[in-house]
Amino acid sequence: IEGIQATGTNVTAKHAALNDGDTNRGGNTTWANEQAIREIYLKTYEIACEDYGWNGMMGSLNRIGMTWFHYGMYKTIMRDEWGWPGVVLSDYNAVGELIPHGVAADLAEAARLALLAGVDMDMMSGAYAQHLAALVASDAVPLALVDEAVRRVLRLKLLLGLFDHPYV
């Protein structure tokens, strides 16, 4: 992590969750207790966050029990407990995938759930671009959460020198 980031490249870990390699890690349910989650599945991510200055994390699409990981543990564990300031981005269309998986009724609700759970960037579904302004205007999403997500993304861009060399 330190070596790659020293070159001005960001390290984004994929897929930070309980990726059960014995089954379909992209869509299956993983059954694990709280101790296994913390001591086995998330331990390497915790070390990367606390000891190596890791800047980015992409979530997974699987569930832990009946909770979609993408929309629960980022804020409570990584942000609130570990104090990790990095950028969380969705996996490819993961925000949009909340609809067929029965978690969200539509793309607006998916955007709301993802942002409330601590996902800073929506990759490919267009949920944030299409719906966040209206969600903030209707008080369904606090503007402060959007500001926090934007602040984390801009902080990372600043660290990477993208404002000094915008066409890199």
C-alpha cells in the first residue's frame, strides 16, 4: 500500500466484505457471526486502514445474513469505530443492484440507502447523479452527508495531485 501510494497512485481494496471464496462471492449470502466478521474477514482491512494509510475501498455485493454488506458496515465499523477517512465506492452498478435484490424500490431509494450507509461514490448506476439533489431538497438525505462524501473524494484527489496536474 505504502509503495504504490508513494508513486501518486491510489490503492483501492476490492471487495471489502465477507467474500466467501467457496461460493459465489458476488451475490451469495455469507453466514458469519460478529466475532468471525471482525477477526477473520475484516482484520486485513482494519490493518490496512490503521497501519498503512490506505485511501480507498470498494464494497462487495454479498449479504451477511440478511443485510447487504454494501449498506451497513462501512459507516458503523470503518468510519465510526476505526475512524477511517478514506473513500468508499460502490462496485460496478452495486447501488442499482439494490433494486432487483429487493432492498430498494427504485433508484432514488437505492441512492438514499447507499449514501446513508457511507458509500461516497456510486459507480455506474447513475443513482447519485440523478437523485441526490432531489433527495436533499426533500430532506430525505441530509446535505451534511453529501458534503462529507464530497469532502472525502476531494481530499483524495488533492492527495493524488489531481488539482496540480488535472490531466494525468
